Amino acid sequence: MNDVLIYDPTLRDGQHAVRHQLGVDAIRRYAEAADAAGIPVVEVGHGNGLGASSLQVGLAAVGDDEMLSTVREALRHSRMGVFMLPGWGTSTDLRRAIARGADVVRIGVHATETSLAERHLGVLRDAGAEAHCVLMMSHMATPGELAEHAARAVGYGAQAVGIMDSAGWFLPPDVTVRIAAIGSAVDTPVIFHGHDNLGMAVANSVAAAQAGASIIDGCARGFGAGAGNTQLEVLVPVLERSGFSTGIDLYALLDAADLAERELMPAPPVTASMTIVSGLAGVFSGFKHRVVELSARAGVDPRDVFFELGRRQAIAGQEDLIVDVVAELSARTGRVAALQK
Amino acid sequence: MNDVLIYDPTLRDGQHAVRHQLGVDAIRRYAEAADAAGIPVVEVGHGNGLGASSLQVGLAAVGDDEMLSTVREALRHSRMGVFMLPGWGTSTDLRRAIARGADVVRIGVHATETSLAERHLGVLRDAGAEAHCVLMMSHMATPGELAEHAARAVGYGAQAVGIMDSAGWFLPPDVTVRIAAIGSAVDTPVIFHGHDNLGMAVANSVAAAQAGASIIDGCARGFGAGAGNTQLEVLVPVLERSGFSTGIDLYALLDAADLAERELMPAPPVTASMTIVSGLAGVFSGFKHRVVELSARAGVDPRDVFFELGRRQAIAGQEDLIVDVVAELSARTGRVAALQK
């Protein structure tokens, strides 16, 4: 059996589903439960990572330092992970996190923007933490581009590198070709992080493992924005049945997931229509509220807006594009004119 | 592109999730929405099919005749389907359903009990309805056995034959080998009906289509017991992206799913821990309430009970086995004795 290392961002990526409002007690209890299940890495933080808590993207209920201290104390065997987006967090945030006991630090960049991670990966190499680099919105890059950028990240010092299916667009064959391309370009472990917009997160993760990925992400009950992340307590037994070894205790894992459902979330994620559309369009589902709101005001179909945003390859930070697309579709359909009569 | 015929049991299999309490208005509105989306077959009925409404398994809110008349009136293009389990329904029920406009009639039998369908398939052949035969709990039979029983069903008059993953146990390779075996044994269309206990319902359905199945089941928002059925409005675009043609309008399908979420269910299905366990154990998730209740009383772990029921190949109708297993596990662990002190 091949070993797969399970990486659990429930307490970080899951935060998006509750606007970063997880409290200290809930964080501690989930970390203890994950540790008891033998999950190798437990990631914690604001949904957008170190330093991201702000009025603009949302203030977390608990600051970075306190989140890290809480999880550090809760973990006996598991390692602690953190996530950072260059520009949102800084080298100072990285050093503070490592001082507070972060064992694994992930730098996230857009699929073809690896150069943004260069300086931070260098800082991590010097600071002694395990450095990962993840390429986000990876469906927007070809397998060859991903391989090239993965190799660059390793050149900058990444000790593991891989892809996030940030829009939940992939089907298994898409994952297979990308993971294989990256695997043939680097000697480090390869990472896969899925989202469930098309009901494929677990199947995509198995495809990734079969193509050579050895670090796979999953969140308890799929905790995360929109359709949610790969459901951890489904992923683990399905990987085991598919011939991979995770070293995780199934019953303790199910207990952790039950605790997560009770204490972290109002309800588990649902694959609703707009998240299916954003997945099919290849657009970050975080655009949803704004797309729905502006579309309603202009009398256009928000699904048309998502598909047009997909054609224009909109990425996070380009929310202004929504305004343009809504205005154009509105003019094209003449619905606003009709409404104004 | 190969054509796949989508068969929609939302108004029949979904009923399990609401104890067969769908009302006439909700049934009518969903049938109209499904028809508008171009779904080829809309199935309706008590969760356990024609004639099953009873005190023992649950009285439906609406009788068979009224459900059928309601859907018949609502459909302009879609055909109407019904389901029957021999022993629960009778030839009289079949003839009444056909008189009320059922176009497609499915007879469901345990995977290796095709002979139970012989008489009813004969009745259908004479009555002029399209006859399907589905083999339930199909993970308990080998591909060879399924092929043999599928061929027998065709011999009895079935015009389409296939498998239900009643326990939600399959992973895609399990589906591929079974559908291929059936396909090589019969000349009729082959059916696949999935459940989502292991997060694999859509992936399994794609695997089925790729292995030659041409009738695939899905329910709006996955409406169904436990982890739910294959989510219809995810299944359709994923099949289309995988190279299959369904003829269904995506936006109208999403509208139908939104309506289903609003009007048919208190909340969409969640893949909770006990449904994962029942899937892994290969046991019908309908056992859940009884397993949890008896386990709690005896102080044993309900997950152990499910896995032991799986080893004993428990099937629906064998609920008495739960009592035996709980008693044995309880004696083995000595927990009851401890509790009684």
C-alpha cells in the first residue's frame, strides 16, 4: 500500500463558511479530536491565511497568535500547519507563526504566479519550517504550465508542491494529467486540494493519489465555502479501500467529524445550484453573493454572469469584472430598459 | 456523443427521506419542473413502490392512484415511471398503474432473486408498458451472477435491466466491472442507480455510462434516505462534460432542483458518519434508526454493529439480525454487565 499524508485545513479553509468566526473552544476541541484520530497535519487560521483578518475581507473572531497557541497546545502528535497568501500576510507573520509552533507553512499563489512565493519560501527555508507551495485556480493553467511553476517553487525552496481546485471545476481525468505532469517535473511530494462543486472532490482526490500525489487535503464534513471541500471522513476510508494507507483511525475520525458538525458549523455544506454553476464556469464561488446581488438589480440571470466570468477567466480580486459583465449582459438582453418602462 | 437517458426517481426514492409524506401540490410542481427541463422519465410513488403504503412500512400522504393522476396531468413530454417490489405490490397494482398512464414500470428484486420478477415482467409485456428490472443490493453479487440474473430478467420480458447500489458501497472500478459484465450478457439498455454514502454517486454514474450503461438515475439535490441518491443536477452537466448527451436543459434542471429543495425536503441530504459506515459495511442505511437505538440500549458501538451486519450480508427484511448482532457484541464486550452493576 502506498502512503498518503492527509492534510486537514478544517480550521482554516472551513472558516470561509462561517466568516472566520470559529471561537477558541471550538478550535481547541476540533484540534484535540483530529489529533486523537492521528491526522498528520492540522491547519489553522483565518480562511485567507496569516495576516488576512481585516475589515475588508472579514475580521476573524480570534487572532492569529491565539489560534496558533490554542492548536499548538491541543496537539500531541499531529503537526500544525498554517497558510499564507503573499500580499495578505508578510514575512513577519511567517516568523511569528513559526515562533508559535507552526511546523508546516503553505504559501498559496495563483497557478501561474509562483514568483510571488519566492521570497517567502526563502524565509521558510532559513526559518526551519516545512515549506509547501500550492498553485490555486489550477484549472486555468495547462498541465505544462503547472509543471513549470511547480518546478520553480521547488527551486525557491518548497519541500512539497501541488494544486488547489479552487473553483471546483476538475473531473478526475483533469486531475490525473495535471498531477502526473507535476510529478514528472519535481522530486518533492505532490499536493492535491479539492472542492466539491461537481460532486467530484473525493473521486478527484483518489485520481490524484493514483497519479502520484502523496499529500491530500480534506475537511471534516467538507466544511468550507459553497459546496465545500473534500469530505475528510469519506476521503480517508475511500483512499484506504483504493489501496492507500493513511494511518488514521476511522472511528476517531468519524468522532472528529461529528464534533465538527456539532461545534464548527451551523449545517454541513450543500451543493446548491449556484455553486454547481460556478464550478462549471470555473469561477471562484466566493463571487456568489456579489453576482447574485448585482444580477438581481439588473434583471439578468446570475448563471449567465458566472459563465461569462468564466469565459473571461476572472480570478479572486477581480470582483470589478462582475459589474462589467452584468452591465453588458443587461444591455444585450434589454431587460433593464424593459424594466424601466 | 453517446446518449444517456436520465431517469428521475425524485418523487419515489426521495420519499424515503420524508417518510412518504410528499403532498399533491409539491408532487405536481416538481413534475411540471422536471417536464420543463426535458427529463425523459419522472418516477412517482411511495418510496417502496406500488402497493407499499401500509402501517408497517409507513403510510404515504397520498395514495398511489392520486399520485399517478397528478403526475400524469403535469407531464407534457416526459414519460411517467413507477416502481414495484414483488410481494409489496401485486399484478393488480401494476395494471392499475398502467391504466393511470404509467409508461415505464420497474420491478425491483434482490440481486440474485430475479425469479421473483418473472410473473410481473410477463404481466407488463402483455399490458404494453415498458418493463425494467433492477437488481438491488448489487454489491452482494459477483459480476458474473449479476450478468446471469440480468439475462434471466431479459428472458422474462425486461426491456432494460441494471443495478442499484442500494447500500452506497461501490467505488468506480466496482461499477465498471459489473456494468460491463451485464452489458456483455444482454442486448437491452443497462441501468445504473447510485447512492452517495461514499461521496461517489456521480463518479460511479459516469463510470457506469463509460462502461456502457445508457439509463442513469438521479434525484434533485440527491433527495433520498441517508446520504441521498445521485444528485441529478450535478450528474447531468458532469455527464455532458464527460462526452454524453442527455438532451436536458441545464438552467431548467437547476430550477427544478431549487424547487425540489424548497418544496420537497426540509433540507438536502448530508453524508453523516453513520451513513458512511453503512456504506462501507455494505448494509442498507434504512437499518440506521434501529441499529442506533438498540446499540445505545445495550452499550455497544453502532459502527461495530453495522460492520458485523455487513459481514453477515444482512439485507432489507432481515432487521431481526440487528437484535442478534447487538446481543452478541454486547456479550463479547461485557459492557451490558458493566452497566448493570
